[in-house]
Amino acid sequence: FYASQYELLRIRAGFSPMYAQDNFTLASMVDGTHQLCNAAPFTNPPLDCPERREGLQYFSQIAVMEVENYRRSYDCRDQDVAFFILRQTCLNTTFYDQSPQALSFFQRYTHCKALRHLCAWRREDRIFTYNLTLPWLWRIQKICPHTCGFCHHSHQWNQSEFVAKLPLLSP
């Protein structure tokens, strides 16, 4: 997991990746210049690219944000570019040859939406599909929060079951 974060930094800084495949499309997604990373004013782009954020101040803001505010915000989106780098890093022989059973689920799943059914693991199941372990599930839920059902978007805010779950605000 941490090696993939380093990969993102290397690619963003203009260096060739150590574990992921080096290509122009991937680099343009990481640095936010790919056409899928951009949108018309006041709309969300089709792909949430890491560099399209507000810079490093984003991390300090997100660290103090309340969970429900995050879940309702634009920031609660699947990070498919980060997942792609994570997947390529884990499938690199440097890591995969050491832990093929623990990383085998990356062979089957290429993006966040493909993981939807894995996000619904329950404690009583006690068995993981395709060797997906609980620590990996927790990481995936953070990289793919929309797919895993953690995000509330504006179209849900008026639905009665959503409103009923909100805590009451005291004056």
C-alpha cells in the first residue's frame, strides 16, 4: 500500500514509476492534465484525479472534517487513479511473488466499481472472496468510498430514509 503512495509521488514529480507501468496516460491522470480529470465550471469531472485537488492544504482540511460532512462532500468519491496505481504496484513481481495469495484479488479487479460486492463483507461471513483480507478491505473502502456506500450525494439529501439518519442539531 505505502509503495503505491510513493509511486503516486514519483509520477507526480515527473519520475518514472518503479512498480507501475510507465505511460503518458497514467502520468497525465496523476498530474491532472488528462481530459477525464477536467470538467466544465461547477460540474464534477468524470474521473477524480489526485492533482485536481487544492494542493497540500487539502490534506489538512480533510483531517479535521467531520465524518458526515466528508460523506456529503465532493471529496467523497472513488479514487480510481490511486486504485489503479495500487493495483499495478501490488501486481508487480517485487510484491506479488512474495505474497501471491494475499494479493491475488488484484488480478480480478481493475477499478473501484468492480469491487462493489466485496465492500459488503460482514463479520459473520468470516470468509473473504478471492483472499481479500480485512486489512485490505479497510484500505479499499477508503480508496473507493462511493462504491463501498460511504458517500451521501445531494440527490439523497431529500430522501426520507437519509434524513431520518441525520443527527439532530441542538441550538
